[in-house]
Amino acid sequence: CGVFGVWAPERDVARLTYFGLKALQHRGQESAGIAVGDGGTVMVRKDLGLIDQVFTDADLSTLTGQLAIGHVRYGTAGAKSWEAAQPHLSTINDVIIALAHNGTLVNTDELRRQLIELGVPFLSNSDSEVAAKLIGYFTQRTHHLREGIRKTMELVRGGYAMTLINEQALYAFRDPYGIRPLVLGKLVDEGLDEVDPSAVSALPSQTDDASGDEGALASASGWVVASETCALDIVGARYVRDIRPGEILRISAAGLVSEQGVPAAAESAECIFEQVYFARPDSIMGGKSVYACRYDMGRRLAQENPVDADMVIGVPDSGLPPAEGFARESGIPFGEGLIKNRYVARTFIAPTQELRAMGVRMKLNPLRDNIAGKRLVVIDDSIVRGTTMVQLVKMLRQAGAAEVHVRINSPEVVWPCFYGIDTDVQAQLISANKSVEEICAFIGADSLGFLSVEGLLACLPETGVSAGAGCPVHGYCTACFTGVYPVAIPDSFGRDKFM
Ligand code: 5GP
Ligand code: SF4
Ligand code: MG
């Protein structure tokens, strides 16, 4: 999923959120929603579909306020229904909040049961709704929203990056491992780049986190939080920093306040799949562009799995940067071999296997002139079920390729993800059930190679605190490749993923 949040009293917050979500559309196409706070109350509009299918210009005009959050959904936990679309609204007595969640919580069954016993109603079976209702419940008991969030962070386990509003304040918080990404940006009025001293005194600035860039509140006309920096770029916000693991950020007319909601884990575990596949190449994570990470993965892949060939092609879009890197490192020319229909959404996210299979043909078409008679190296970011590669290799051979050597810029996906990326039940993961040779035969390739875990890690920026040699985590979650899960999975939750 993708989440966004903005606090900007002078701006059209619903439209800013709409643009932010447009930049995050690749993170989920199932549903979209925006909630605004106008000082008095909170309004939500959400529905199934792409952002442009959910919001007309007229809809945006009715969503007026000083602050807003938005969500695009990529369903992992819970059914695909209107009720599961986000933001989730929670109204308990006079506490009205809206919550947008990226990630998956692994222990909400029991928490939901307890809330229902306490008389809190539920509309969906979504883990995110449990978080919204928990926060609402604790807030109306303590009369303190930050306390409600803090108590909820103590109870829930899993991966989460969340944005939340009530009538007047925007909150952003992240799980103690920092599994799902969340960044803070500053909206700067054009021409206001220089800090105007009169603006400094005019604006309240009692922040308990006035260090560095955040202290320069005076030049900001608002604040933005988002899953990726590409959403800051589109609204003209400047990157300030990542929300820290376990941190709660509160943004309101009183300024920006940071509090450690729960202690950060000794070792952070940022999702490595963001760099491999999920994030947009123009986003920056840990100080390095995702494009540069993927390019380096391609170079490393060429070192680890060399092959004699005439042309390197990438599977659009996420296979293109590593294909360029592979070409550069191997000296084999890079060429275009597959053209993508850009009006077809991500195939992996389509709900059934049949639609997924259809999707590959609808989305990718080979460039016969470029391919015919050539020995090809084909780079893709990952093999999950194997659906994409089986069809691609066949397509490339039909288009006249002499040889097809498949190279994957990630390790083999052997373990299911429980933290917000739908890498399926283990039985459907082809690498959990077949050897590399068997997969190569299954997809009909001349050869097949994957990037090693060490090779992948070597391409990424350092993150978090490293516990040092021998620690399997290294600042990144690699569970889908290694089976080393940073957050324990309760039996009741994990069982159906290992069938
Ligand atoms: P497969 O077709 O082997 O099941 O999945 C791999 C293909 O799906 C790759 O081309 C990859 O770019 C794409 N893909 C789309 N969404 C996802 C996702 O959420 N996870 C993974 N691993 N791959 C995805
Ligand atoms: Fe990301 Fe894989 Fe960890 Fe899931 S298991 S959070 S996809 S690295
Ligand atoms: Mg792909």
C-alpha cells in the first residue's frame, strides 16, 4: 500500500493528497481514499479502484480542510471490499480519527475479539481497522491521542507505516523495526526559500524536536509524510528525513513534535523488496536512489552469473535499471526487447491466477526486429510464482530469439511475507518447491541465475544500527529470501501461508 499525509492550512490539502497518491499508485490499485480534517470534524471518501476512478474534481472540491491523509491499497490481509478500503474512520464517543496503514499486523485477531467484547463495532476483517479502533478506544479513555497511539504501538506486532488525522493534527508513526517506509517532507512556498525573520516570529515554533531542518519551520508552509520520496517531489515538498522506527510524529498549528512511541529495535529491518521491486526508481531510500540500487544489482548479477550473449534486455519497468547495470558490467550491449503497454496495471496485483496470466500478454509485447536471431540475457527483478517468466520466455522464442538466458536481480523467494507484501502462500512460491535447474526447465530458459543475498545487500545503502558480524538482519528484512523473520509470526496467523 501507499500512504500520504499533509498538514498545510493555507493549501488545498485534498488536491495535494490526490497528487501524492497519484505518485504512489504503483503501491496499490485495489482501492483509494482521502480523509480531511477541517478543525471541526473528519470526513472520508474512499472506494474500490484507481485514484482517478474514485475521485472526480468535484469530489476533491467538497473535501475542504487544513490537513489530510490518503491511502492506495494493495490488499494483503482482509477481503477486497469497500469496508476494507482506507482510510479507516473510527468514531468512539467524541473521538473521531481516520487512519491509513501500509503493512500487515500479525496479531490483530485477539485484539479484535477483545474490542468487540468491549462493544466496539467492526465493518471489515482488516488488520488496519483493528489498529484504528484500538487507537480510538485508548484515546477516548485517556483523552490523549498520542497516548492512544503509543498504547496501540505497544500491543500490535508486524510491519506498519501509518498516517492518522483527527480534526486538527496529523500523526505519522512507524513500527519499531522500520519494516515499511515513511518519509517526512517540508512544503516550501515558492520564493520563500530564504528564511524570513518576520515569519519566524509569526509562526509558533515550540517543537521538542527542533534539530536540523525541522527547526526551520518558519520557511515551511506545511508538512508532508509519504511512503516514498516520489510523492514529496510531485507536491513540491523537500525531503527532510525518514520517520524513525518506533517514532510518533505529531504535526499541528503548535508545530512539529516527535516522541518515541515504542523503543526502536536494536536492529532495524527495512523491507529489502522495496529496492528490488516495490518502490519507484526515482524514489530515494537511505540516501540512495532506487534506480542506482537496481543498476548496481544488475552489475553484481553480471559478476555472479556471467553468460555469453548478444544483447541484454530488461523486463519493464523494474527490470530495466538492472539490465542497464548488467550490460555495463558484462560489456554486452543493452537493447529494448519488450514494449510495455503503460495502461495496464501491475499484473501481480490482479486477484486470480487466470487474470495474472492474461495480464502478462496484455502488458508486454516483444520487439521482433530487435530480438530475432539474438542470444538474449533477460533481466527481471524477481520470480515469485513463475507466471511471468514462463510466458515471457515463450514469447521471446516465438519472436525469434536464438537463446534466452534469464537473470534475476534478487535471490530466490522461498518464504512468504507477513509484513505487507503479498508474496503468497509457500506452496505457490516456485523456488520453495523447485531447484534452480528445475525452474530453468520449467520456464524453458537456456540458463537461469539469481543474485545472492550478500550481493543484494552490497548494493544497498547502510540503514539503521548494525548488530555486526553474524547478525542475519543487517538493517534490512530479508525474510522472503532467508526465512529470518524479524517479527515473530503467531501460529494462528502464519499457518495458512505454509500449506
Ligand atoms: P511471478 O510472475 O513469478 O509470480 O512474479 C514475478 C513478477 O511479478 C516480476 O516480474 C515482478 O516484477 C512482478 N511483481 C509484481 N508485484 C510483485 C510483488 O508484490 N512481489 C513480487 N515479488 N513480484 C511482483
Ligand atoms: Fe519485505 Fe520480504 Fe521482509 Fe516481506 S519478507 S517485509 S517482502 S523483505
Ligand atoms: Mg515485473
